[in-house]
Amino acid sequence: MSIFHKSSHGSNQLTPGQILADPVLFLAFGFGSGLAKKAPGTLGTAAAIPLYLAFVQAGLTLYSVLTVAAILFGIPICGRAAEKLGEHDYNGIVWDEVAGYLITMWLVPATWQTIIAGFILFRIFDILKPWPIRWIDRQIGGGLGIMLDDVLAAVFAGALLWLFVLQGWIQ
């Protein structure tokens, strides 16, 4: 029984071994989490939690720099991964979820409540894709398109999370 989603990925039929050995694909697949059989986006978001916990220790300024870098580098990472796979926005490409979680958590305190609520809120916005997220997902191609819908989902999730914290509904 394999832990991998399937034996080959994308139109170019890349194997899990090829994906894990390629630095761009390794990052695009969220350190391998995008190879999961089920819910690769959810596992990609979960893979972002240890990264978040490491980044948040550095303080807001460095966290901000690292998050912006994750977004900006994510555009070519996701675009190049899509090219290598021969398929736009392949479901195993989850770097956008990693960056999205970092954005969601950007301006809230690091507590177990915000970590869980941020995860849930981001997944809800990323899965449901309310307007204009769905429109962006369908209209913009390449690495920018792969990243942008998740960035917007994260902004919505982060704003709602920030409001929950501000109202004292979670700490």
C-alpha cells in the first residue's frame, strides 16, 4: 500500500521519486505533502504549520519578509511545477496553500486557538472559493493564477480570524 496519491503525476507522468528529487517540485508539492492520496491541499496547509511556528519565532518584521518571499517565490515555483507536470494547477501543487496559511496567520497572535481557527478558515475559503476567488481561479493562468486565488482566500480568512481575535471570541 503506497502513501502516494498515484504512481505518476500530471500529463508528463512524473513519479513521486522524481517530484521529491526536484527542488522546485519538492517545494511546489509542499515538502511532499501534495503527494498524499487524499486531500493534498489540506495536508499542504498542515505542512505549513511547522513553517509558521518557526517563522513566528523570528518576530513580525522577519515573519513578514519570509511570508512575502513565500508568496513572490511561490509564483515561479508553482508556474514551473505546472510546466514540469504538463498540467495547470495540478492538485498536488500545494505551495499556494503553504503561503496561504502564512498569510492567514500574519497579524494574529500565535496561540493554539488561532492556529486551529486559521487552518479551518483558510481551508473553508480555499475550498468554497467565494467570489471573487473563484473568478480569479478560473481567469488567471500560470504561477500567478495558482497563487493568487489562495492569497485572496488567505486574506479573507486572515481578516475574519483577526476580527475573531479583536472581538475576543478566540485568543
